[in-house]
Amino acid sequence: MKSLLNHLDAYLAHAEAIQQSPVHRRVFRFNVLRTLRWLETTYAVVDPGRLTPTHLDGWFRHVTTRRTHKGVPLKSTSVAKQLQADRSFVLWLEKAGAVPAGLHEALPQIKVPDLLPTSILDHSRMVRLLDRVDRTSPQGHQLSAMLEVLYSSGIRIAELLALDIASVDLNAGLIRVRGKGDKERVVPVGATARRLVESYLKGIRPTLQTEPGQTALWLDRSGARLPYHTFRRLLHGALQEARINSPVTAHTFRRSCATELIRGGASLWHVKDLLGHENVETLKHYVRLTIVDLKKTHKKCHPREHGRRA
């Protein structure tokens, strides 16, 4: 009989075959591995045939009562994402006939509050961060170009890291990306990003390239395609240098790009196409952000808000 780990490997192979994004697969694997390790440590369960609703209920109670290293409860979004991955994996086990049908119901679905997006930098703070990236080193210059592309185009980090040299048309100011489901789209990039990418291609990338046939746009010190963990390390270093205390991830640049475009009056349909979303419903949080801005402006500018009668 296959172990739970074997089934996880099969799930991930299937996810890759249907072209789920590498980021999704990485996060899913991390979450489910955490579950499987806990089941093995707590109940000595390593085979799906031994998995019962009692075991899953124990895991559910563990997750919902867990605290961070700072002693605070996990956010509802974190709990929801963990349990969503677990339910998907148990459903996979059910389809494989490894566990009884309906076992996934032992893991309740957590309703996530409809909150405004967090981890967004307004333009002034974004410029402060971008301007303080140290461009004196090859990796610093490359990081600066990557961040400018992220903020300018709103593409996902997985899409950015997957870019090849042929994906970029600097003369036209366009880049061709492959998004979720291997769908291809063309997005514009601004003048600042184009300038940095051009200087990177001319003066930096040749010093990093070690193999003549390497097509990746972004390279690490060994000349291979830059991996996500290296990008994340470089980004954290840049945040410390810029003294940005807000939680910032690669996705912050995507959210900030969408927010600034909508604040500037961009059509939701255009923003949808830029981000590679299926429909405008996914932009509802950003629209709510503009309403927050409108309320602030109304309170500041409307005469009735200042007690004026005449």
C-alpha cells in the first residue's frame, strides 16, 4: 500500500501535469507535509488505510489552537489555507480509493472574513523602496530591475522568474508571460523598468551567464535561472536597507500595481487583463480600496464635514 507521502508525490505530479503554478505546488506541498508529519508524530499514522475522522479532528483542533512564535493565534486566512490544502489532499485520497468517501468532511471549511487586501505600499513608499535598492553589485542591479518590472506590470513572481530573454521586447515595451493554466498574455512595462532591464541585459547578465545556451532572463551566481528562495533573500535584504517595516512580499508589488492603476482611473477590464484574472469579480477588494480613498477625500473636502453652513 502506498504511504501518505507516496500519495502526496502522486498529487504533485498530477498538479504539474495539469500545469498548476510552481508557487501553488510549493505552498501545497509545504502545508500537507506539515500535516503528515504531525499525524506521524502524534498518532503514528503513515498509511492512508489507518487515517480516521478522529485523527483529522485532532489535527483540526491543533491547527485552530496553534500559536505563532510570538504567542498569538494564527490568522484565519492561514488556518483556512492550511485546511483547504488538507481537504484537497484527502479528496485526492478518496478518489484514489485509499480512504473512505466523505472523510474530507472531518475537516471543516473556515470562512475567511471579507477584508481589504493587506501588504500594499502606496506609491511614495514604493518609490522609497525602489530607490534604495543598492545597484552597485550585479545582484543588486538585477533585483532593482526585477522589482521595477513587478511593480510596473503587476505580473506574478512565478511569471517573472520564468521569463526568458525572448519574452522581453524592450522596443515595444512589452513582455510575454505564461500565467496560471499555461495561459499566455502580453503586458506592458513602463519606461523605468525598461531602462533598468536594458542596462541589466547589456552590462550585468553577460557577467552572470556561464552557459552559452542559457535562455533565462534572470540568473543566479552560478549562471542558472534565479530561484525563488534567492529572490526572497535579496528582497528581504533590500527591505532592511530601505527600513520598510511593513510586511512586504513579491505579491505586494502586484497588489500595489493594481491599486495604483485603479486609483488612477484605469478600467477594471484592463486591470483584469493585465493581472491575468478570469473576471473582474476578483478585483472587488481593490475597488473597495478606492472607496476608502473616496471617503477620506470626501471627509477632507466636503464643506459639510467641516461644519460650514453657508
